[in-house]
Amino acid sequence: MTRPLIALLTDFGQTDTYVGVMKGVMRSICPEADFIDLTHGVRPQAVAQAAFLLSVSVPHFPHGTVFLSVVDPGVGSDRAALAARVGEHLFVAPDNGLLSMVWREDAEAHSLIRSEYRLPQVSATFHGRDIFAPAAAHLAAGVSLANLGPRVAEIERLALAHPSPVSATILRGAVVHIDHFGNLVTNIRTGDLAPALRASRITVQTGGAEITGLRVTYSEANEGELLAHWGSSGHLEIAVRGGCASGRLAVDIGEPVLVRW
């Protein structure tokens, strides 16, 4: 029998015991669960970055995986706590836009309000331990979404989740992640630029720089040259061959990106 799998994504870092304590809570509820740490290096309170990292990770996991994602600047407020099913995967997260990039029209979400699926004492500052981890473990153990709480009609969506057209030949996106190498990862996917890919000229603008054309590999650019290309996640990225695009352009998450053709 396949053991249930829980994948964790947080902004808790590696210094404190937060992640370990959450795993302890979950193991107490669902002893047979396995855990995979996607990352705990999301920038503190960077919900858009977390949403992106979650969205590009989900397709590589087996059906039935429970994704526990806690990046929660509104902890202790009246923001809802959610459990959701999107396709063949389950999710537990705060209702703050974190599920924006995985959400589909056929998805369903439930509010985590049932006290029997929380820890007996719920703190105002660690819902990851007291609400989200127990819910994820109960889902992994076979508890249904409906048992965790009532279904909700809408979830919070992030403005940065998807690019938007400015005109017939201009698309506005944004940087949603900066990876370990300083590459700027945008919210623009290949399907968003289908008309542009037939054009004779494409330019990508961000941070005061303009890049002409899309490269397939880093090696097509000269050493130290800015380039735009499709990253392994299928998102448009801006890089510097042998260097750091975020440092070169002095941009951060949320920086606008314009594609013209």
C-alpha cells in the first residue's frame, strides 16, 4: 500500500524548530505519512513567490499528495484557513492568494473551522502547527474535505498570478520569483505569448533594460549578456550568462515586465 505523502512549503527557514514541530504534529495524527520539503526558503511573507513555487512543483507529484503551504502574514487575523482539492491533489493553506496559481474552475475549497481537526489549544501566531498541520495530516489519513468544514464559494486571488494584455501586441507581467542564481522568473507562460512567438521581433523590458529576442539556452548569449528565455518551469525568465540578473538590474519580486511584438 502506498504511504500518504505530504509536501511542505513555508517561509519558516531552517534556523528555528517550526517545521520540525509541524512534522511532529502530523506524525502523531498520521504515523504512516511521508514528508517532502519543497522549500522553507520562501522570503518572509512573500505570498506571490510561494504561489509560484507551489504551482511549478505540483505537476511533478503523484496523485493524492497533500501540499501543506504556510506563508501567512495574516496569521491570527480573520483570514480563512483552507483545505482544497484541485485535480488529483489536495492543498492546505491560508486564504491569502497562495493557491492562486494552482486554482482551476473545477476546484473546491473548504474552510477549516472544525475544532476536532485542530490542536486543542490554538495560538494566535502559529497556525501552521495548530490548524494547518493537523488538517494536512487528517487529509493524508483519509478524512474528507467536507468533514474539515463547509465549502467556500470563492478564494482570494493574487493580482500577480497572471499577466494581463496592455494592447494587441503588448503583454504586462511581473517577476514572481528570483532563484538561487539571480534569474528573474516571471508569471508569463508560453501559452500567454502564443501570438508573439509568430512575430518577427520580440522585446522584453524590465528594470530599465530591453532585451531583443528569446534564447533557447544560456550558451547562445555572450558572457555577461542579458538574455530572455523559457525556463524549465515553462515561465519566461531573464538571466545574465555567468552572472546575476537581479543584481545587474536591481529589481525585486513584483517588478513589471513588458513583452512587445
